[in-house]
Amino acid sequence: MMRQFPILLFSSVIGRASSFRTGPLLQQHHSNSPLVLSAVRRHHIDRRYTIPSHDTHQRISLRPTHPLWATVASQGSQETSQPTGLNNCQICKRSFHSRNALFRHLRGEDASDYECHLEANKMGIKGSTSSLDKDLSLTAVVRYGYLVHSHGQYRSKHNQTSTDIRNTVGYNEIVANTIHQAFRNLTTTFFEDRQSNSVQFSTSALTYSTAAKLRQPSLRQDDDVRGAASEVLSFNYRLCIPHSTGSAIELAKKWTDYASTAQFIEDIQSAIDDRNVHHQVQIQLHAMDAMLPRSLKFYAERGCSQRSYRYLLPLRWINFKHRDEDETNHLIEWLRGVTSTSLSERKHQPRGGALSTSAPNCIMKLKQALKAAESRTVPNRRTRRQQAALTSIRGTDDDDDGRDNEVAIDNSSDVWMTNTGPIRLSPGRFGQLWRKERRCWSNFCHPDLRGMAASPSHDATWRTIDKANIVGFFSPKQAHILKEHGQIDDIHDIHVILEFRGDGFLLGQIPRLISTLVAMANDWLPNNFFDVATRPDIYIAAPPMAPFSEGMMYYHSPRYHFHELAAKSSDFSLENANANRTRFDCCISGSSKEYEWEKELRTALLLTNNPNTELQWLSDLRDKISPSIKKEMDVISKNMVDFTRSHTESDNKAESLPMMLTDAPKGAYSKTLELLRDIVVNGRWPATSSARSRVIMTPPSTVSADKILATKKGSVSTAFPGNTQSSGSFTVVNIDLWNEGSGIPLPAANALFPELARSVYELEKEIIEMQLPIPMAKGMSRDESSFFRRPPSTHCAVNRNAQFTPHVDSGRGLGQSVSMIVGLGNYTGGEIIVEGMSYAIRYQALEFDGWKQLHWTSPFVGERYSLVWFTPEQTPDQRQSHTQLSDASDKEDIHASHLAQVHLAKTPFLPPLTYRPNSTDALVIGEILDAEKGCAYTMERNKTPNMPDGFSLQGHSTVLDVGAHIGVFSRYAMGEGCRHIIAFEPEANNFDLLSKNLSPKDSIGCNCTIELHSCAVAKGYENRTLVRARDQNDGKLNTWRHSLSEYSQYVDRTTKLPSDSQKGMLDRIEVRSVPFFSQPNENGDYSHGALVPGVTFVKLDCEGAEIEILLSPNASRRSSWLDVTHLVVEWSFTKERRVVIFHKMLSNLRNAGFEVYYEGMGGWWDTDSHVMWPYPDDIMVFATSK
């Protein structure tokens, strides 16, 4: 009898079913050996085949060895040989679960595999590398805690002086860089001690769980967080050990053995401690895995699925003043029963052992407030349908909150709508966390976050709080008493440990949450505050951030749910797989010793806290802030009731004010209003786009169908208090700025209402001419507003009865980036609110930055139209078609014109500065002539201890300008008192403007001498090739990146480029080159180089040529620099990214007697010569010599 065995076949490499011929396979094995292959991915069965077997007693086990798929070869009888060729190494006879694992083995990705790697190279086996060098590509994962003792000083030491809250480097990044640098130093020392200087070592992809490099900058960690109980960082590193050393195998083995031991962690800890000589920061390593295979693709920031913070809330804050003595005694009695337990390590305890004393009222209030802050779990679709069916059967009860009446806005979206607004789920999160409701926390963000970063329309402001709860109590002064005796007599030093877990937190969100929780626990704010404040269509500022957070808040830990699940079943290819898995588990899951560190952290934070001013803050929160918020909530509640009533009235009852046809000023106002009313009367108002309808006030679900706004996609989402359904918003463009040949179609509204389109822009022109200056919203910074009129706009949004929710406009704006709004019609209310300030706009125009400033519409009654003129971001093709607009309204050109006009007063003997519109000339002017920012080639006094006197042109009579461009810096130097200018510029077009801009119009009033040279400055005398820079992607003419061919960053392109103005084949021209350093001739004169005697100030900005100049031997000799005392160089890191070359240049300058300063001096990148320049810009180097 012949037994049949099923074969399950699935292509595990390419991920799809594939056919397989069994004949050739069977010929590879003994005729009595059955073969069973099991390939399991997500589907267990693909195709079934049967093959005969003569062994009727053999039992087959189909057990996958990998969570996704596996390949299992069954063994035959004892006398049958082991099958070969199925993911087996022919050298060491080991079996692997996949071809990829076998290839990694042959490539020698672990020291234990290196012998097979060498043998495979000799045999020429496919999958092995062609080089005999030992190449280790691994990932290092570190779990650690930290505490910064001196608030502010540690950051300033690392040159963190940014005033932008979104760009300020936090303590978490500084600590991560410190650990990363310690790892680099220790690794380098390891190989140097073994005389293996030829080993190449590099790192990349440094990240940590609280980083905001892949996420939005508004999600970065608060600056007040000075400590962490458990933080996780990761980075990739590569070790290339040359085979020529003769000991690559042994050296790689020594490294992997060393990096896998606890001694390695201790050595890194010692290196960190030695570096922390001033004890400003304390870093404690909990666990480390430096041998994680790169194939696991672990990235600390991207892989983090949940982040948690803890806050040490003083118990006296929620028991503030008005609590009576009995309640305080009740609180103390209750604390006696729970504090000892909370101070010990948390363990599961069975139910039934409840405390004899019930929780006091203030604790219950705090728990209720914490529960209200949590994101609720939205039931699945089946449950929602069942609830909807039950609701339809029993009808709507009076006490129904309406949250079950959910309607999908879009079947493909994660957004659901209820009576209280939209519900957004959290797709992509682990397990049931994806059904957590995302809520809009824009009202709780840091006050310095503005514009899109704080807009409800920005996805980053929609976060989930998975859990907000009390996890224990703590007192730094009474900890030993509580632990030993469990007694407490005073609540003054007791702190409630609050934990907040979620997918991420906005800047300032947790401190403002604390203020809100304190107010709610003391009954100063109502219980429904979170429901109101997290609605995207309502702006109500949450209580200001709680003070003293720097001593009370710390980062607790991250979670890596997906990696935790995969780590339990991953098959590591390393020899010590079990040990490696244990190390990795400790890195992502934590260990018990972190508990002791967290107790020390809490004690240290609280002891450094100074609560002297908390009484004033709590009093203000009770007497001023909370009452003001409650009044706002009452107004919002009343407006919502009025809004609901206005939509539920009968259609025959008009609620608008009596229409007065003569209420508008005569002229363009009256004409435009008449045309708008005519469109409404004739029922021709077009549908509103879905994108714009999302930021218009959403009506209650009881609105009748004929009052619902019709959108272009037919979705039902918005309504207005008008008398007909002809309500909404559309856009018209300025026909005078539209080019028919550009291929850009006109909006449909231009064709439907051509007369209105003309009238709208006639009204804008009339406003610009008659209302000068146009009022601006508070917070705008437009220096040129007092010098130039507003340029004409390209677009205008026409709105009728639209009450917009808080939002910022999309797009960055082209030049103008300033919106102008005006209201028309017969209505009351309807003011525009910009960043919380209200402005009446009825026949009064207002300018505001719609792209950066949060704005919305206040409630109104009546017939309200509004016109918003703006110029959105455009493509390069659109920019080319609108040349008239580009020349007239480019913000950079306008600003450059203003700067040049102001600076002309310092050089009246020179002609007005000439530059090319729509080019990078304006950027050069802004970098040099902007008095507020300062000249890029100078430095103010006392900016750095290295140069307390600053770096300026004061006292210099002769200046050498290498890379003079169009002469802006030379003009600036003459304005500072310099009387002799020597300028070099090789590019012909730039040189023509240079000659024009430096030609005195009045030789009598000019006492300056000017030398102009049309040649390049480099290392020697020769003809060189100059490569003209390619224009920018937005079509702007690039005039400042021309460079010698050896240093050009541009290459010829044959593919389509972003802009039609860009050339695929670059322009190359021959130019004459002269050396920088002069050499004495036979007569003793210095006339053969750019640098001549008498020059005391040198500016080098020559797009890469400074590399060969400053690396030459002459640069290290003081005699070569003649009379130079001040040198400023723009070092082209974009041409040469190696920091070690940069350090060689600095060494030459120091040998020549110069003191050197540059931004970031002593930073993490500057202390390691093996790194590459990590930033996209060049760097300015200032050098002075006594």
C-alpha cells in the first residue's frame, strides 16, 4: 500500500504562490525518503501535491520555525542520509529557515560565520561577498535613564541658543549624543589598542524614542523634562576589518565577544561618567545590545508604539484651602493604607482586599478628571451596527448623549461623525489600540506653537491618551518612615504619581493637562471641559502650563509592542541566539533594576524643586483663570444652542436681518454685493470643495436636508444659517495674472461668474488705493508694509454664511503670503478671530498671515459674505507663467529692494544697487545688508568667549573680497569705512553687475579706490573650467553657486527636470585663475597673487576653491598671510563633507597664529574626526590674529 503525504508549497521569497516541479526534487533524495515542505506565511494552504512513500510508519511534523514562514525538511529512516541543498550550508552543514538567512551566513554577518564566508569566497558560491574583508553591519540598542541637574546650563554648554521652541535641542537629544559618542570612542579605542588602525568604523541613523525627526517637530519633548526613568536609543554601525591584516577573523571574534559581555556596558558607563566631570548630567545604562542584526530593522523612534510620562503632582494642589479639617483627616487616614504599598514594587494583588477607608472626595475627583482625559475605545463596526439597530427600535431617549449615532463621512477614511463632532480612529497601532479615539489637543499645546503646528487641521494635534491614571504616591522626605512604619501625619510633602500613556504628546500638552486636572479636581472647572476643549471646531485656551514642571515631570518609558511580539519568536542567526534575545528583550521591555533608578530620579527631581510661588499660581488658577474659562464655555454653549436652533427652524421663517440694498459703500463694494446677491436669488451658488467644507462649522444632525451644504463629492458635512441652500464657498482667480498658454485651467466659477470675478479684483484694487495702510492683525511681521503697497493677489475665496472653525490655510504662499479679508452684507457678529484677537471686518479690510496664524469666524446672524484675497503656493510652471506677479510681488525682491535703499544712505557716492529679479541675488542682499539679523560675514560682540570683541570691519582700510558676486559685501565694507577694495569674481554676468554696482557716480565725493578682477582665485596660475549653477526647482535664477569644475555639486542630466528654466546640460566656461598667496618677485614686490601687502581683512567665499587654498602649505605659515588680522571663510561642506579635512584646515590656520571660531564648535560632530558633516548647509569660520 502506498501512503500519500501532502506538500504545501508557497513562495516565501517573492510572496506569491508558485508552481514547483516535484520530479527533479525527488531525484535529489533517496528513493525511500519522503519529502514534505511546509511554507507558511499568512495563508496556511496554497497548493497540495502527493508523493508516494514506502515508509508507512513515518510520522511527519509540520511545525514552522518562524512566525511568518518556515521550511522544514523531514528526516528519513536512520539509514537514510540527510537531504542536502535545501537552505543548507555545504561547508558547515547547518540548516537555515530561509535562503536569505543562508546568504547572510555566507556573507559572514557574524564572527562565527566568518570561516564559511572565506571558504565561500574561494569556492565562488552565490550569495557570498566578493571581498575577503570582514564587514560587520549591526544595530546597537541602549536602554538608559538620565537626570540633568543644572537646568539650562547644560544646554547652553552645547550651544543651544535657539529661540524657536520647535527647533530648540532638548536634553533628550544631548544625552543621546553623549551615549553615542561614548560608544564611538570606546570602539575606536578597542581597535587602536590592538594596532588595527586600518579598521573602518562608521555609525548612522541615531534615534531615540522621544525624538521628533520622523514625526512632527511639534511632538518633540518638553524642555522642562530633565530626567527619564527609561529611554531607548538605537543606531546602526559598520565595522570593516581588512583581510590584509591577517587576523580579521580573530579580531572580529574578539570584538563580538567583547561587545556581547557586561564588561562592554560597564566600560561605556565609565566613559560617560569620566566625561561628566562637572556632574551636570547623570546617565545610568540599564541594558544594551550592540549585536542586533541589521535585518531586524529596529529604529527607536519609528518603532515606538507608546510613550509614557509621569508627573509628581503635590497632593496639596488638589486639597487647596477650601477643604475642611475632617476631609483632610480622612485623606491622611486613607493615605496610611495605600502609601506603603505604592512605594514598593507594584505587584498584582487579588481582589477582595479593599481598604476599610473609602477614597476621599478630592482623590475621586482627580480620578474622574483623569478618566475624562483618556481616549475612549470606539466599538467595532459590528457593535456599532447593533447599537444603531437597538436605537432605531427603542427610539432616541432623552438621556442619550448621541455618541452612538455615528455616520461615516467617507467609507475609506478613519473619521466618523457624531453629534458632538468627528471621531478619528488610530489605524496602524498595535492590537486594540487602533480603535482608540484620536482627539484634537490644539488648545493644549505650547503657547509658542503657532500656525499649522497648532492648527486643528494639522494631523499632529490629533493624539490619543491611552491611559491617564494614578500609579502611586511618593514623598522624598518621608519615604523611609512610610516604608518602615506606614505612618503619615502631614500631606504637604506627599505627591501623587500620575502617568500618561499615549501615541505621543504635543509640546506643552502635559503641563497644561496638569493645570486642567488641578482645576477640575478642585471643582473650579466643569467635568465636561475636555469634551469641549478637544473639539476641533472650538477654540478655548486651556489653563496655562503648570509651573515647576522641570522638577515634577519625567519621561517614564517607551513601548515597542510589535518588536516585543517579534522578539519572542525571532530566529537570530548569531551563535549565542538565546543570550542575544535576552539582551534585546531587556532593551525594549526593561528590567527590574530600573525601579531603583526611578526612585532616585523622583527624589532628585523633587529636592531641586522650589515651590515658593505655587500659592500665587493656585490662587490665580482659582480666582482668575478658571472663572474666565467658564465664561467662555458659557458663551460657547449659548452659541451652540443658537446655532442649533437656527438650523432646526422652519425654512419659511427667515432669521436674517431685513435686507438693505443700500447698506454697502458706493463703488466696488456696492457692485460686488449686488452681484453676490443676484447669484443667491437665482439659485446659482456652486458646490463647495470637500477640503474647504471640512473647516466650516458642522451643524447638528437634526438639520433638514435642504439646509445641508452640497459639496463637490456629494458628502453631507456642513450647513449654514441662510434662507436657501445656496450657501458655501468657491474661488475665482485674477484673470489679469492668468496666462492662457500656461496650461492651467480657470476655475469653473470664473466661467460661471465672469462679471463677479472682475468686480472682486476691482474691489481689491480700490481697497489698496483708498485704505493705506491696511490694518494688520497682531503678531504679523512685515517690515516692508510701510514702504510698499500690497501687490495684487492671484486668488480670492468668496464665502457666503460660512462660519469657519479654527484653522490655518494650506500652502506657504508665493512672495506675498499675506491674506486680506473683508466682510459684506447685512449681518451682526461675524468678526474674524486671529490668534484669539477679534477684528471687525464689515467693510473694513484686514491683513493677516493665513498660512501661519490660527484664525476662525465668530458666530453671526444675518446675511454675511466675505472675500479673502491670497496668493497660494504655485508650481514652477505656474510661477513662470505669472512673470508679472513674480516681478511685482516677490517678497524676497521687495525686501532686498528695501534693504538696498536703506543702505544707500551709507554709500551716497555709489549708484543704486542693481540686481536681477526672481534670482538668488535677493538672498545675498538679505544675508549681508539686513541690519536686524546682522551681516553673515561679521559677528557681534560678546557672542562667544573665544572672540569677546566680535568680528567686524571696523578699523580696516583695505579689504580683499574673493567671490565678490555682484558687489554687495564690497558696498557693505565701504559703508563701514573701508577705503580700498580688491574684488575677484570669475563669472561674466556677475562681474558685469559688480562693475556697475562699484562704479562711483561721483568721483569727487568718493575717496575709495576699487580694484576689480575678472578671474578665479585658487591655488596657482592656470586656466580652469567654471561650471554655472543650475537654476532652482522653483524657476528662480541661481547666481551664487557657480564653482570650479572640481567642486561643482551639479551634474549633467538627461531626465526631465522640475522646471522648464533648468538646463540638463550645464554651461561650462574657461576662466583665468590666479593664486591666493602672493610670492615675491625679483624686485621684492608682491604682485602675483590675490593677497597683497596692506590687506587686513579677507573674505573667502569661492564655492570650494577655499579648500585647496587653506590646505596648501602656505596657509600654515604666518608669513604667507602678510598683514591679515581678520579672515572669514565660508567652508564648503557641501563639496567636502569629511570633518577630518575641515580639522586639517583649522590646524593650518592655528599654526599660522589665528584664533578660530565657528558655530557648533565643540559639538558632538566636531569632537570626532571620523564623522561626516551631518547638515545640509555650509559653515562660516571666523579667524583673528593679533
